[in-house]
Amino acid sequence: QFYDESVKEQQRRDADILNSFGQSLEHGDFEVWLQPKVNIRTNMVSGAEALVRWNHPELGFLAPGAFLPVLERNGRVGQLDLWVFRQVCRLLSRWDREGREIVPIAVNLSRAHLADENFLGNYLKILQIYKVDPHWIELELTENIFVENEEAISQLFSTIRSHGLRCAIDDFGTGYSSLSILRRAKFDTVKLDRSFFSDGDFSEQSKAVIRSITQLASALGLIC
């Protein structure tokens, strides 16, 4: 690999992100955006996914791809996950007080949490603080984490669901797909990887694969 000035610039940018992360989290520079999930049969909003954006005081508006990998590499992403979860619980609590219709909101759960056997306790405390019904929240984990320890992750899903929270597998259908995940893990939702729809391949073969996955999910009582 040849060194050039862009390597130094990327290192400087990563350092800026790490150095300003804690202060930005404290000062409210992060925002939670809700991406709606629409039921294609009724054309009604049936849920949402919580997305995080960063209005960095010096670097400007940052999408997740600009800062999440840096936080993941440096063990800081767990703090951001918990912050997003707290904001979602606060929002749901406010909706409930205002008498609004509640739809489930999905929140990403990074693999960094899996190193802490007691991480779920922090999430449950936040639920209690805001008096949020756990069925209103869905925790999303990407499919590839099952490669590390399928049995342990399956047990984690069961534990999460035993507390009333919903579970989802994100990016299903990527390089690590295994039907044993569908057979063994207890979860509520399967989210197909975006590559099924974004690469412009709408051949009959592609449609058949998507149709088969959705039919399998339906037979297992899952939302797909």
C-alpha cells in the first residue's frame, strides 16, 4: 500500500470525530430521524426505524457512514446506541402522553454490546424510566453476527424477547445467510438486504428468490 496525503487527511478526520464525539453527544449535536415503514397492502405507516445523524460543529452534517465505522473501531458506538435508544423511548413516552397512535420503532443494536453480558440491563432501565411498553421497540442486529456464535446470539434473541422487546435480523440475504438462523433464532422480523432491490436486477430469477424468502418468513410467522 502506498502512502499519500489522503491517508493523513483521513486519520486527521477520524481523530476529529473521536475527540468531538463526547461533547457533541452531550450538547445535542446528534439527531434521531425516523424512517417510516409502510404496509404495502394498506398504504399505512406500520412502524419506523430510528436513524442517527450528526450536525458536527466543524465538519458539518454527517451521515452514519462518515462516523459509525470510526466509533465502531474505537469502541464508542455502544454509547451512541444507548443514546438513540433513550431518545426513542423519550419520544414514545411523549406520544403516549399526547394520546397519539403508537407504532413500533426499530433501533439498531451494534455488535459491540455483545461483549458485555449485562448490557441489556441498561436498556431495561431506560424502558422503566420512561414507562415505555417494550412491545413498542424492536432491536435490530445484522445477520452476519450469527457467524461469530450462532448459539449465543440465538439465546440473546430469546432473552431480549422474554422482556417483551421485539427482535429483527437486518441485512438478511448477504454472504453469510443460513437457513438455520430462521430455524433456531427466535425473532419477529426479517429485513432483506437492500442489494435485492437496489442493483436494478428485476429478472424472474431475482423475483423468485425474493418471493421464496417472503413466503418462508410468512410460514414462520415473521414480518418480512
